[in-house]
Amino acid sequence: ETGVTQTPRHLVMGMTNKKSLKCEQHLGHNAMYWYKQSAKKPLELMFVYNFKEQTENNSVPSRFSPECPNSSHLFLHLHTLQPEDSALYLCASSQRERSSYNEQFFGPGTRLTVL
Amino acid sequence: QQQVKQSPQSLIVQKGGISIINCAYENTAFDYFPWYQQFPGKGPALLIAIRPDVSEKKEGRFTISFNKSAKQFSLHIMDSQPGDSATYFCAASISGSSYKLIFGSGTRLLVRP
């Protein structure tokens, strides 16, 4: 295992539901990321948190709301999603230092299906 | 200019053969080029990475070849095995101020026994 865990592993929700995805990293890293992986598309970076502060939001719709209460935990709150939001949502973490290279460690992902 | 173009989309190789996946980029500021391997039901895992100050890096059966002038890099898997069957992603990033990893679209490799 990579040291990054995600729950749940599978989630089916209706368009009017509210649910949350959870990510936890056990690597002592100071940066965490949410990615969306759809079929036949590159991994899409959604959000970046550095030392619990959001440093990047890649024009993600407001129906996705991230939360980072501490450097080990990251949540993605979901509400009023659309069927096209069905995808694998991946969490990653890395140790961000000024001169380092960005080796990111990924969790196994949450397979989300929106009905 | 932030894109990384990866080819082929899928690849079938016989056991023992060489698998070659190619990537190209435009942004000359990229200075870190990792390859990730993803098995079904798992997240991507770092396989091997290279910096532009070297033209080749080898780790076991996996080799990255880097051509700075052509802005291209490739992954070679020697003596391909059925256990290598996975999706491979190239990526690029800029160290220092920016930590975004720009991923290619992925190559699905199938190694036949």
C-alpha cells in the first residue's frame, strides 16, 4: 500500500444526494490533492492543499467542495452532482519543498456513480 | 503549452518483447518527468522518473529515454511480462514554485503470455 487511504471505495448516489469522500495519508506529507479520472481522459487535477491551505482550484464546479482540516486528512463534499461527474476520484499526497521534485503518492480511489 | 501528449493509446506485446510508450511536451520549463503505472482498482504508482540533465535512466527492466532537443521522452519495458499489463501515464512538472503534475492521457498495455 502507498500510505494513502480513501473511503468509501465505491459510491452510488442520486443527483440530489449529499455525500463526502475521505482521504487520509500516513506519510507525514504537507500537500494533498484531489484528481478526477474519467475513461479515456488524462487525470484532471481538481484541488491542491498545501499545509491545509487551498492553493489551487482548477475551475471545479461548486457542487464539489473540498475540506482539509489538517495535513493528514482531505475531504471532498459532493452535492447535486450530474451523471457526467461519474468517475474515479483519486487522492494524492506529496512532500512539497522548494527544491524538491513532486513525487505524488496516490490512494486507490473512490469509484463514484451518479444516477 | 501545458499539455503532455502520449502515444499509443493502447499497446499489445508478446511476453518477452519490448514495450515502448512515447510522450511529447511543449513547455521547456518542465524539469521532472515521471512515469506512473496503474493496475485496475488501484491508484497510479510512481514507476520511474527522470530529470532533463540526463538522457537515459534505467531501473531493472524499465528505461526512460529523454530527448531534450526534441522535447520527447519514452518508456521502454524490456522483456515484457504479463504482470506488466497495466495503464501507464507519463507526466511532467516544474520544480520549485509550481508543483502541478501534468499527465498524459495514458497507454493501456497488454502483455500476452
